[in-house]
Amino acid sequence: MSPMISGVILAAGTSSRMKNNGSNSSQSKAQSKAQFNAINDFNATNEFNDPSSPESHKLLLPLGEKTVIEHTVDNASYSNLDELIVVTGHKSRELKDLFCNRSNLKLVHNPEYQHGQSTSMKTGITSVSPSTQAIIFFLGDQPFIPSELVNQMIARFKNSSNCNCQIIYPLFQGKRGNPVLFAHSLFSQLMSVSGDRGGRQVMENIPPEAVCSLPTKKPGVLFDLDSPQDYQKAVEFYKRHL
């Protein structure tokens, strides 16, 4: 029997880095102002708020005819994953309303989301099927992860009995990206992680031969939305390529 592979999308964060990207230089401020204006012009026609405003949430920002999180969920849904779970926290009601008609999607709320990404990761682990042999963890603000890449990761795991891959991650131009697959044998270690480090701590503590890279030509594995500038880049990338 083929091993069951689950997907967990981490979508519980508060977008704090989006709202405060830590730049104080006059040049950076001028650049940010120009980018804010461009984003506001885009949002004005789509009835969305400035991504840096307290009322907004980066996952709910528009990207084409969908929101950022809808792209992330759809890409994962089109893959060969056996089940897909979205872990919510901040703006959980809005996310629930957005996906209320998705019968193939399970939404799970993390009440401890303010205590770091590890709490959402643990919520995902405890929510997957008991039969799951591996979880692929996605970041909710990565809308450019193609389903073909997810399928390649799944196939790599299912065919890795000879090389013992317990972690699989995409590698773009020598840089490690997301999503990341963790085998069932590592779930207990993941459950012991705290704070905002996610699975990186576990990755650093297992034998190097158990960590496998999957070379890809897809730059989206390195791209997430941590600032208004990132959102502007996402809008421009979407217009050019999708």
C-alpha cells in the first residue's frame, strides 16, 4: 500500500512583519512610500486595505482574482496529497468563511498561534490522519508553489526507501526553500519544538544523510510575503507569469 502523505498549511500568523518591516532610513522610507502608493492604487480597484494597516491580513490580500491564501490552498489541492489541513489563528473567521464550501479541506484553529509557528505546526501534526506517514508543511504566504513540485516531493519520499529521506526540501539555485516534508519518524521531535523556529531545529539535529534536497527551477519556493515590498513583487510576478 502506498504511504499516506498529508499537507498542512500554516496560516495562523498575525502578519506582524508585513505591518512593520523595520526600515528607518530616509531612502527606505521613500522607497516604501512609493511602493505603498502602488499597492494602494491596486487595492483601490479591488476594495482591499493597505497591507501594512492593522485591519489587513496578508493572506487575504488580492492576487489576481483570488487571495494569496486561495492560491496557496489551490496549488496544494491540485497535487497528489491524500489530505490537506489549514491551521488558522489570526483572522480565523475570515479564513473559515473563505473556504466554507471546500469539502476536501480541513480547517483547524490554533488558539495558541501568538506563541509562534511551532504551535501551528503541532496543531497540524495532531490533526492529520493517524495513518499519515509524512507531512508536507506549507507557509500560507507562499502562493507560487506549483502542484507539480509537491508531486515530485511526494514521489521522492515514496521512492526513498534506499536512501532513508526523513526530510525533503526544494532547492533553488543552491538555496533551501519551502514547503518541507517531514517523515512520521520525526513527528515526536517536531512536537518538542517551541517558539517561532518551526521544523528547522529538527532539521539541524538529525543525520545529514536523512535530509534530502530536491533541485527545482521554480523560484516560488524562496518567495513569501514578509513586507509590502514582497506583496508588490508578488503582484508583478503574477501579472507576468500567470
